[in-house]
Amino acid sequence: MEQTPAPTLICIPDISGFTEFMSSTDIELSSQIIPALLNKVIYSNNIGLKVSEIEGDAILFFKTGRLPTFKALVEQCRLFYTEFYKQLNLLDQKYGYRAKGVDIPDVLGLKIILHFGEKISAVQIGKNIKLMGEDVIIAHRLLKNKIPFNEYILLSGNILEQYKGEDLEHNFGWGQLHENDTTYKHIGDVSYNYINLEPLIE
């Protein structure tokens, strides 16, 4: 069943260092750690996001209807990150001795992409909801960018446009909004802002 295309918030928390971790640990260990981290992120959702897909090292969340406030959206991302690290440190204590010399918290991290599309279709395939539309592609492309940090919140120009009537905070005490853009093949130039998350665990 396909729903009428609707304005949709896309949120993608993505585990950085996933490939390195998977290549340096055995499947038994990685099958314990990665699902536990993804579950922690999913259960830290306080703003009514729905899960479309779990993509190995990432969760594709979406939300139609009224957007949360900008402050609530950033706070949700901060919570994803801090809860992710609480779980990461617990897993390191439990399984770190089996990681063949890999310091789990040093290898794995989290980055979060926020994007907005005016016309995104939610297509039901079996029990799953598949998001369709150019903006879904753009959100995934934004995972490859020119941000000089490994862990961050990226807010696309599209999502910031939805808050243009608000007096947006640019400094959150722990992080500050910075501007950048990246050119993507077949898409063109995409502007975005980003916030470094790393100070939250330093």
C-alpha cells in the first residue's frame, strides 16, 4: 500500500567505524554489539519518529505531520548520542577483552543526518515501510560530506528552511552550528549546517 507523498522529516543515526570494527572482530562479537547499539538508539526516541529500515549500521527514521521544535530536534540527537555512548561503554566493559586488542569506544561512533522532503512516499512492503523519493536519496548521500569531524549532527538546508521563522540557537553550550556544502553527482550542490558531537563525551 502506497500513501500519498507527504512532507517528511528524515533522521539517519549512522554508526561510524562500522567497517573497521566488522573487519577486526569476529561475527559472534559484532552480532552482540551492533544490534545492542542500534536498539539503544531506537529506544531513546522521544519525539515520535518511526523506523522505516535498519540498514546494517544505520537506522532510517521518519516523521510526517508537525515537526518538533528546533531545540527539541537537536536535543533528541544529543540524547541519541549520549545514550549510544552509555551503551557503548557498557558493551566495552562486557566484551572488550574479546575484541582482539580493539578499543571498542575508540573505533565506533555516531553521526546523525537530518533532512526534510516535501514529497516522500511511504510504501508498505510486507511489514516494513519503505521510503521513496529523491530526498531519501539525498539524505543517504549526505552521509558522505566534507565535515571535519567523525561524530556530528548534519542538518540539511531543507530541514533548516522549515525553521526559518524561528530564532534558531547557533550555540548549544556543548556545540555550535557551522555551515558547509558538498556537490553530489546527479544532485548538485547541497548546503548544510553541522554540530560537532564529540565535546559531549570529552
